[in-house]
Amino acid sequence: MDGLDSRLAHFLLEWRRCQASRTEIARLTSFLDSVAPLLPRREARPKLAEIDVQRLKMLLSDLSMALHATRSNGGSLNAWAVAGLKRREVRNAAVLGSLWSPMQCGEVAIAFVTAFLLRIEHAGISFPDGTELSKGFAVRTEHSPGADGRDRVDLVIESTGHLIGIEVKIDAGEGPDQLARYIDSIRRNARSLGKSPAVILLARFAPSHPEVLSASWSDVRAAGLAILPPRQDEYTYAHHLIADFTRHVKTF
């Protein structure tokens, strides 16, 4: 959205600058030359005579109004970009944990977590479904599931019957034996609670440990988009935050 916004702004700026030319053809020629680097490359550029100048002027007017409306209602503003999350793993994990927390986002969080878990292949490993999650669950960040407090997992989801550890990676790689330790800690803690364990690596690469499940930031993004209402005027505050987060993690 940010890249499109800046390109549209430049597009309209160049059009207004070329308004000083004497004729529409002269204005259009100057305009096309100035914005050519912003447009996709085509095998053959259309001849000037084939361009409907009036329709192009109407299109530019519509684009100008749409851009103005987007800026006026804050549509080009991303809360997480303003907050300075960037690619910091701890801070992004904390935000994701908040968006997944039913204590903070209610039913929207339940839908978000359910949609995310549905995207993960977990053959032979038990996962909570929407019915179980609707009975209540907790999301903890930087949580140590073991009694010794040594291993701190980025996110831990605990439902009535499941304990799921999620290790978050954006640019960093795995630590030495990190996933093996998390598997052991989650299993021991889940056994003491009488719950089913699972460990997920949320990263752009596959986990080295065969018993760790793989998830990507694309899964997070797709799950968030899947639960958004079809119309923005139906969004809750939580929906707006999730929509911003899906745009924020697009390059992760």
C-alpha cells in the first residue's frame, strides 16, 4: 500500500505539472515520458493516437479523489509501521500474541488462531479446533514452560487440552539445539498438565528438528486476511489492527 500510495502521488504530481503545456496531446506526451519509469514495461508502447485522452483524464481524476479519500480516513497509515516494529522478532511476537489473545481481542482472536492452526500440516499431532478454543485459552510471550526457567519460548498457547510452543524467527536462524530443548520443555510441561504438546517454528525456513511443525509468515498473513469482514465499515478495532499487521509482515 505504501509503495502504491507513493507511486500514485508521483503519478498525479507529474500530470499536474504537465498541465502547463498548450495542448492535450503535448501535455500527454510530456506526462507519459515523465512517468514511464514508474509503469510496467510492455513489448510495444501504445501509439499516442490510440489513447483516449478524455477517458485518461477521468481516470486520473478518479485516482486523485481515491488517494485523497484514503489519506483523509487514515487508510494509508499503518499502526505497526508507526510503532516502529520493523523486523524485530521479540516485538513482532509480542504484537502477534496480543492479536491472538482472547483477553485482548475476544472472538476475533479465536478466529485468528483457529485460521492460523488450520493452515499448518500436523499429521499425527493433535491441535485444538475452534470449539476447544472457544472454551478459553491463554497466550503467553517469552514464556518458560519448564520448571528450571531456562528455555523461553516466544509464544505459548495453552487451551483446555493442548500446549503449543511457537518459536518466532524473522531474520535470525536457529540456535544450537534450540528446537530440541523446546520440544523437551513443552512435552514435560504438557505431560504434567495432562495436555497434548506441539512445537511450531514460525519462520521463512523449515525447522531442522523433524518433530517441529513448520509455519510461515504467509500463513499468519493468510489467516489474518481470512477472518476480515468483506467490508471495511464492518471492521472492529481488532480487525483494523490485524489488517495492518498482515500488511506489515508481508515481506517477512
